[in-house]
Amino acid sequence: MPLQVSNYSWQQTSTAVFISVPLRGVSVRDADVFCTENYLKVNCPPFLFEVFLYAPIDDESSKAKIGNNTVVFTLHKKEAAMWETLSLSVDKEMMQKIREKSILQAQERAKEAMEAKAVARREDQKYTLNVMMKIEEEERKKIEDMKENERIKATKELEAWKECQRKAEELKIIQREEKLYHQEKQMEEKRKKLKHKCLTGNSASKNFATKGRNSGNIFFEKLKEDNIPAPRSVGSIKISFTPRVFPTALRESQVAEEEEWLHKQAEARRAMNTDIPELYDLKEEEKNPEWLKDKGKLFATENYLAAINAYNLAIRLNNRIPLLYLNRAACHLKLKNLHKAIEDSSKALEILTPPVADNANARMKAHIRRGTAFCQLELYVEGKR
């Protein structure tokens, strides 16, 4: 049961009320003060001070000072007037109503203060966000300006370099033309000198002929005899060719077909299409279809797309090598491009003609890959064939 504080003192003016509440023997720092316009309470266990004020006060501007075991209140009146008493004489029911009303008022004010604080915090956040966005916009604009200046500078440097290159090319052309002009002039002078020399020689020979035809004939005959080379020695040269051994017996020989196949292979190796824009940046060995064909390590490492790209370029260079189509068909099989695998296998079989023992292994691979693709497409009749 708390102890009611009754030995308090109070004074007033027309605008304010001063209350002094002693709290001896306790720490006033633990005092709980609650004040509204009609109710004042100080709870500092074991003491309790409670007053139901005579008239409303301005609780927002009122103050409480705690120190020296005393709580001193300075309460500002809402209406300037002198109070007859400090506290109203009310019954317990009225006291309870005043307490509840004061608590509700305090809760509403706390709620309003919290909402106002939240609004202020949102406004501060909005202002901060706007400031940050403005700073970022300025930084972005600054960066864009720097980029634009760098681009303009680079463009000017590039134009200056192009102009220097153009002047250098013009100077080279002028020097080349001057050089050609001097060469033509020297050649013309040489031709004139040679023509003059020939004319002088002809006139001298004519004069010599008139002086003595017989002596001249003897001299030329002797000179002709001195210039005749000695007879060439007789000998024989032996040439031996490596015979081509065919795997078939002579009675079953396909020499004509073999020769035709070899001729087609030789023509295929000579056929080369180099008018491809992609070849301009390639090395010389990379322009060789045989080098591209040997990119089997891409297939071994399961990099099928890269292998297909290599075979595509090789086929564009030379489309008469059957192994390129066979290898690309194998890559299409791994990637489940079954129709393309059938097309490449069929194209390889078209090139692998006539059918001879030398290309039997390649034809076997083409049939196997085409049949595999048919079976995976569930075309079993074609696959079996």
C-alpha cells in the first residue's frame, strides 16, 4: 500500500502554480511523473502524490524539477485566474474516470507524437534520398561529360592520324611516279644510245665491206669455226618408277577405277577456294583444309560445336574432301542433329565414287553413321538398308 504524500506546499499566481513535493529517504531519480491538463501524479515507491487539479493547465509548457529529495512543479494555467484550492474534492468514481481520461489523453498524444516523428523521419529520408539522387545525377553527368570529352579528343586524334596517313600515301605516290618517270627517261636515253651505236656499227661494217670483201669473208668464217661447240657425249639415263600395288588380285583388278579415284583425290587436293572474307585474318596453315581436318582433338574433348565450325570452314575452302563430311556427320550425331548427319553422310558417299578398296573404310563409316541417324529417327527400314 503506497504512502500518500500530504506535506506538500503550493503557491500560485494568476498564470502559474508552483508545487513542492518532498520525498525524503528515497532516490528521486526513480520518481515516475505523470501529468495531464487535469491530473498530476508522482509515483516514487513507497510514496505516492496525486492531485486532481482545480482547473486545466498547459501540460506541454509545464515543467518539473527533481533534486535535493524534492520535486518542484511549475504548472502554467490555461486561463489566467486565481484558484480557490489546488485539488478538487471528488468521489472515488469520479477519480477513476479522471484517471482513465488522462491515460487516454496521454496515449493519444504519444500516438500523435509518434506519427509526427514518423512523418518527420520519412520527410528526412525523402530529403536525403533527393539529395543523394541529385549528387548521383551530378556525378553521372560529370562522368558522361568526361567520356564525351575523351571521345571528342580520341576522334580528333584519329582524324589527325588519318590525315597524316593520307599525306604519307600521297607523298609515296608522288615519289613512285617521279621514280617511274626517271626510269622511263633513263630507258629512253639508253634506247637512243643503243640506236646510235647500231647505226655507227652498220656504217663501219659497210665501209669495211667495200674495202675488201674477200678478207672479210675469211675473217667471219674463221670466227664461225671458233664458236662451234664440241659434240655432246653419248649416255643413257635410267628412270625407275615405284609400282603401285593394288589390294585386289589381277583377275579382279579395278585398275581403271583406282586410277579414277586417285585422279579425283589429286584434283580435290588442288581445288581451293580462297575468296572467303573469313580467311583474311587467318594464318597460312589455318587456310589449309587438311590442317582444319586434323582438329580431331576438339571432338575428343567433346567440344563438338568448335569442331563443326572448323569443318565448316574447311568445306568452304575445299568441298571435295569426303573425310570433312564424315567427321562433321560424327559431330552432328553427338549433338543429335540427325538430319544434318544424314546429309553429310550422303554427301560423303557421293564424293566416295567410284567404290574401290582404297575408299572402302570411308564408305563403311558413312553408311554406319547414316544408318545410326536413321535408327535414332525411328526410320528402321532405311537404317537397316
